[in-house]
Amino acid sequence: MSRFTHLTIRGFRRLVDLDVELRPLTVLLGINGVGKSSILDAIWLLSSSASERLRERLGEMGGLANVMTIERARQLVLGTRMDVEGGASLDYSLTLLPTGAAYTIEEERLSQQEPDDRHPFNYIESRGADIRYFDPTQPGLAQCSVFHDNLESTLSQPVKRFPRPEELRHHLASATLYHALSVDPRAPVRLPQTMQPADLPGVNAETLVSCLYTLRESERNRFEAIEDALRAAFPGFNGLNFPPVAAGTLAMTWRDRAFSRPIYTHQLSEGPLRFLWLATLLQSPGLPAICMIDEPEVSLHPEMLSLLADLLREASQRALVVVATHSDRLVRFLEPKEVLVIDMHDDGAASATWADSLDLDSWLDEYTLDEVWRMGRMGGR
């Protein structure tokens, strides 16, 4: 299975110069304001460059100049590496330069390094308006001769696509950022939903009912795994049902052993709804290649965090799962190899250190990982 294994960020908010290894489960740990969410946003922006939404995403962020490190960055550099099963890894990098209220793509490169080659093989090598890409019908790199949107990456545009680069583009474009689920009275998770094919519950749970119904009908083992997680988290839970409420519309009910009548989603409290959404997301067959979750512990009882850690761990066997948290309760159920500690230095710049690279063995003989963090032995405070 192909996996993203490295991330480079230079000049993005507090991330002045960050080059880190990505592991299947990467939990970003640190207090508020150290740069955890900035790492998620930088991956989100890099993903947008692969889906031809770079201009849109930068606009939502207030423009390139608004996200660059204040007084310390002339340009923004984003890059990643994807290890390919049975082949050489692919490296992709994008350099953006502010120009007035807009930006230019100063440099873009997509290359593949074979182990025994001295020089990488380039699929894309562009500088400014000089767009060059690999074309097997020509010697060297061909110059782009078709219409090209200079505010979008070459990777995202159909110049010439080949299986390995297209695999990287597809996986990178699939990256999705999930924030704490809205559970307001009129939030999608509390309302009946239109029945439609769905292999994900949606960033706002707008397809949660369809996804669960689809899993029950076509991937029973995943649906049963979700119900098992709910039983472990809520001892009274007895199953989910999907009664129709109108043509093509389903509601969802929660059966509890303490009550003879089913409980509808608008009657459930925040914790059960958020845990159900997370469990469904992490069991979904359509899990994106890069699944980012910001503060998944919101509204969850501490005893549920052990189950959440297991769900995150299982999902990381199928995708890169990146989580941002400052919850010591969640850290209790993680292993040092899963925790990337984010620190802020006196100059305001952030750094990242894997917890298993720190000398923690003697501390972990006597304390749990969350206690070691609270005592300040891991940084991230």
C-alpha cells in the first residue's frame, strides 16, 4: 500500500522550517497555539494543490501573505513524500511566492528516486511560467503547449498523467480535515437524511445515515464493528435502526435496553452522536488516504478515549491518520511511537519531535505517558 511518509513545511505561520516523518498514526500533541492546527491546515493546503483548489483554499485563508510566517518568510514551501509499494518513492514540492494581493507558483517538482540512480527521474519540473513535464514521445522534459492555469499546480491539471504520479495526485487530493462535529438542534446529524450511496459519513455528518445504512446492507462486518464499539462505550446500547420518514428519506434510531421505545438522533446527547460519527468515519471503506481529525476527544467521556485510540489505530492500517490534540486523557492510551510532540521556542517558531526519540523509558517505568507529558518531560507544554 502506498503511504505518505514525510512532510515539509517552510514559512507557514509558526512553521518556519519543519521537516518531519509521518507515521501511519501521527498524533500531534501540544498546548494551544503551538502549531498543531497549522500542520493540519498546511496538509489541507497541499491537498488543495492536487485537486485544483489552491486558489480557492488560499482565498478562504485570507490570501498567501496572510498565512506566511510574519517577517521571517519570503516564500511558502510545501512538500511530501509518498512511499510506493514495490517501487521507488515519489517526492512532490510546491513553492509559492506572494505577488501583491495574489501569488505565483515559483517552483513545482514531482520526482521519483530509484535506489540505484544518482539523479531522480522528474515528472514535473516547473519554474514560474516555464512549465515542463515528462512526455515519453520527446527527449527530456516537454514544455507545456496547452492552456495552463498559472494559479493552480501542474500536478492538478491534465497535462500528461502516468500511473504513479496520478496515484500520488489522487491520494493527496483525497485528504480531508475533520473538525469537531456540530451537534446543534438543526445540525445534519440530528435530522432525517436523504437516502443515497455513501461510503463516508461526511465532514458534518450529512451522509451519516446513508453511510451506516449502506454498511449494514453491503459491509456487515464494518457495521457490526461500529455497533460493537458503541456497546463498549455505552453499556445500554442495543442497536441502530433506520425507519423511513418520507419517500427516499431515512431517520436513525438508537435502541437502549433501558427503554421500550427507540431514541431518535435529535434526542441523543452530544457524546453519543460524536462517538457514533467518529466510529463510522474510522470504519468507513472510503476513508481518505490522509484523514485529519482536529480534537476528536471533544464531548467524549475519558473512558471512551481508550476505544477511540483503538479505532484510530485500526484506521491507520488503511490510511495516514493525523490527529491534533491537547488532551492528556487521550495521550494516556497512546504509545510514544504514535505521538509527535509540538513545541514552540523563544523565537516563536514551532518544532516537532517524536516521543519515542526522547529518553522516556525510565519515566514510563513508573508513570503513564500522559503523566510524563503533564510533568513536562516530553515538551509540548
